[in-house]
Amino acid sequence: NAGVMQNPRHLVRRRGQEARLRCSPMKGHSHVYWYRQLPEEGLKFMVYLQKENIIDESGMPKERFSAEFPKEGPSILRIQQVVRGDSAAYFCASSPPGADLYEQYFGPGTRLTVT
Amino acid sequence: DQQVKQNSPSLSVQEGRISILNCDYTNSMFDYFLWYKKYPAEGPTFLISISSIKDKNEDGRFTVFLNKSAKHLSLHIVPSQPGDSAVYFCAASRKGYQKVTFGIGTKLQVIP
């Protein structure tokens, strides 16, 4: 059973470009979470999605950021018009339905660098 | 507003000795606490958790202690092994919620 997959692992974008980060959950997992780790900080919750639904987006910046988890395919975190402050490691986690908190399995992360 | 605080950015311990990692929280609504371990270039992996109805939870070499009145928890690793060298994140949440709040992490180095 493959773990949570994230791609790309490293992404470099110029200011103003769009960044798309992909997350494929573990098999059988229908819940996906996105976290962001800024330099010298802990992971910060961004959004919690189930298939085709956003459950909790309280940690998402109000502008430029969006997330989706379609019926088919990976979850996508999209950042429009990136700025230098978006440079961070973005982690995705997944869990099965009805899971306890400790059952969030994390992917290896995507490191976004904005130049 | 940092609701989960890990005030020691790093810790060095000799192999075989006890490692104690500390964590404080400010949100009294938190009732579930977790520790994660993270190696470079990998995502965090769950290590151990504790509910607020307990004050201690043990799993092999790892024990987590919770002092609710002080809003403080600690992770004890004994005996420490070189493979324990990693960044340890303290995290907290509320039962029934899927949102987890992380501390900044403590980098543990176990010296052979």
C-alpha cells in the first residue's frame, strides 16, 4: 500500500506565476488535509477536504489560494500569482473515513520556492 | 498567535540516556495532544498521543506526560537511540475536529 504521494517534490516559480501542488492520498482514504510550513515555523493547517467537498478551509489565505479534491484524481492546492512569502513546504495528509486524529498520514511534502 | 509552543529549538542527548522534549499550549479548548517525528525530506509521522482525560500514556520507549493545570506536556524517550535523531513536533487538537495545531518543533540529536 503506497503512502501519500505528493508531486512535484520541488517547485520553483517566479513571482506572479501559478503553482499547482498535487496530493494522491493513500488507497482507501477519502479525506485530505493540507498544511504549510513556513521557514522557522511549525506546520499550519490550511484546509480539510473530502471527495468533492471542502469541509474546513479556516486556515486558507483569503486570496490566491484554492484547493479541490475531485471525485477522480488527486487533490490540488492551487496558488495564483505567487509571491515570495508563499515560499514554504506544503504537506498533504490523508485519512480514512471516521479516522481518529492520529490516523492522518503525511506525504513527503512539496517545497515551493518563489524567485 | 502561537497556541502550541516548543521553546527548545534543539536538544542533544547521549545514546542510552533519557530525552525529554517539552511543549506548552495556551488554548484550554485543546483536549487531544500528539507528538510527531520528522526526518529530513519526509513528512511527519505520528508517534504517540494522549487525551486530556489521562496524564500519562506509554508506548515502548516513548512516554507522554500531560499536566493540564500547567498546560504542559512532555515526551520522554528512554533509552535514546541514534535513530531517534529527528525533529519532534508537539501538536494539539479538539476531539471531533480534524484540524491539528503544531508547534515549531525541537530538533533532537542523539549522540552515539
